[in-house]
Amino acid sequence: MSAESPTSNPGDGTRAVRAGLPEPVKHEPTLPGPVFAAHYHLPGDPTGPYVYGRDQNPTWTLLERAIGELEAPRQDDVETLVFASGMAAISAVLFSQLRTGDVLVLPSEGYNVLPLAGEQLRSYGVEVRSAPTGGDAQLDVLDGAKLLWLETPSNPGLDVCDVRRLCEAARARGCLVAVDNTLATPLGQRPLELGADFAVASGTKQLTGHGDVLLGYVVGRDAAAMEAVRRWRKIVGAIPGPMEAWLAHRSLATLQLRADRQSVNALAVAEALMGWPAVTGVRYPGLPDDPSHKIASQQMRRFGCVVSFSLPTRACAERFLDALRLVDDATSFGGVRSTAERRGRWGGDAVPEGFIRFSAGAEDTDDLVADVLHALSVATD
Ligand SMILES: *Cc1c(COP(=O)(O)O)cnc(C)c1O
């Protein structure tokens, strides 16, 4: 009887701490430091891998390998590209894949900068349709589409769509599918295994988790499509700095620890909110009675760190945010320090005035729940 090698099918934590690391070399560090280079020594014919700093960088190479291992651990043929931000990554897919006359299907309540990209594409003659994430409503507007854009769970509404079902429908129509995997992270959901052509994300949020780095990535399995994405990165130059790429790689080692604690905290906060009469519309895919729970359970392995809910008025929501002591009033989400904001202050999302997007950090669960309950009692007094 031969025992299976412990490295043949490692768990999430094991993969996260080792993702993308080079083979050990005597006297070399485990994770080589950032390579700061605008150009590389390049006598003779200009052949790769490292030619010019806008096109390639060894620090990106390791990070891209790491993200690829987390997004698609069972697929060798995927390619990963890192970008300066999530929007740079999203735009790279949209603008490299779509031409005048093509049809794009967006979620109607996705990340609030996505509609701006849609408007820009519309001005270039792309037909842009949108439909809600919940209920797989994007299926109804899919005929003739070239690219289907999914965001699940959606931000900030936390609706979930059935990625497998939508990918099958898209494939039958010759339509590509991209999934914004920002909220779930690759430890929460692996879109390529569910049938998507691209997993796209902002690494600014939980992937890096410390609120100090902007980053984005695209993982794809179609070589020609990824070549176009790579070409777009070269044209636009939306590249991450080596320091940001290295910090991001360093942060991946704790992704499983953070994601586990943060999803425990998010569920505890959601449950505490459910018991408070003035709170309405609590959404968290991990809550057994949440409308997203059934499909989320089929395709997600962790339910993320974001909880959304509403307080009766804008003033009440502001009092709540003001009374929190362990939770920073800040935008973005996914960091080790809890944050919350009144989402309506931006004007971009169709949400009530008292709508709060809450991002659970890595604090002790009891402390965080106590802080939330205290702030609720102050706000609704
Ligand atoms: C933040 C976010 C983005 C954009 O990422 P940046 O790194 O801020 O450019 C895209 N999609 C989702 C779902 C996000 O939350």
C-alpha cells in the first residue's frame, strides 16, 4: 500500500502558503524580493523572458504563478496576468475582446465603475445590455452576445447567480464568460472550474487584505483571448509596480487564515443583525435563509466577508457608523480591519439611504459582534 503524497492534493492553506514560490535554492530567500527594473541587460536579439519593464517583470511572474495556482489548481494550461488595479484588469478583458457591433451583457447591479466602462464601449458602437444577477436574469438577454460579464456575489447587493448554468448557456451561443471574483477570492470560488473563460478580480480587496495595495488580475484558459489581454496591458501600460506585486504575493500566504476568520466574523455579524428589529434586508450568502444561499452553497467554498443591511434612515446609519469603535468608516472591503460605509453616499448604487455595506475583518468574533450591537443600540435609541 502506498500513501498518497501529501503534495498531490493539498488543502487551501497549504496551497496558499506555498503558492507561486520558486524551487528552493541554497542561500536564496523563500520569496525573492521585488525586482525593480525598467529594463534588463539585453545584448543581441531582443528575446524574452525579460525585455522591458512594461512587458515583463520577475516579481509579476511569481505572483501570476501563485494566483493561477489558487484560481485553477487542477488546470495547467491557464495563463494569469496582473494589473495595476481591478479596473485595469476588467477593462483589459472588455476592451481587448469587444469590437464595434459586438454585444456585451453586464450585471445591472455590479461594481459601480462597471457602468462607466459600459458607456465607453457603447460610444465605440458596442451594444451593452444589462440584467440583474439574482435569478440568473442575464440568461434572458444572452442571445447574440459576444461576452457575458458575471459578478457573483454582486457588490454591494450580494445576489448570486448560477455560474455553471450561465456558462453552459453562453457556450451554447458561442459567447465568452468572465466572472468578477473579487468578493469571493479564489479560496471562495473558482470560476474557471465552473466553466468561465476568465476569472477577473481586484486584488485590492480581500486577496491582499491589508488595505495598502491596489492590484488586479485576469486568469484565462483561451490562449488567443489571453494574448489579446496581454497586448492590451502592453498598449495601456496598466501594470503593477514591483513593490505592490511583491506585497500582494507576501499577503497570499495568509489568505486562508484571513478568509476563514473573516467569513466566521461575517456570519456572526449577520446573525446578530438578524436579531435587531430596526435592521432590515440583511444579506449574507452564508445565512441559511438568504436568497443566495442555495446556489452559493453549490459553487462557493467560503461565503466571503461582506454583509449588507439597511437601517431605517440616513441619519440612523450615520449614527451607527459613528458609534462603531472597531470598525473604520471607509470604502472598499476585505481588509483585516473591519470597515463599513453608507453606500448611498456615492450615488452610484441603487440602494436605500440607510443601506450599509459591512466588511468583517479578522478581529476576535465576540469583540466585533459586541461593537456592532453597541453601535446599533446607540443608533436606534
Ligand atoms: C473594488 C472592485 C473592483 C475594482 O477594483 P480596483 O482595484 O479598485 O480597481 C472591481 N470589482 C469589484 C467587485 C470590486 O469590489
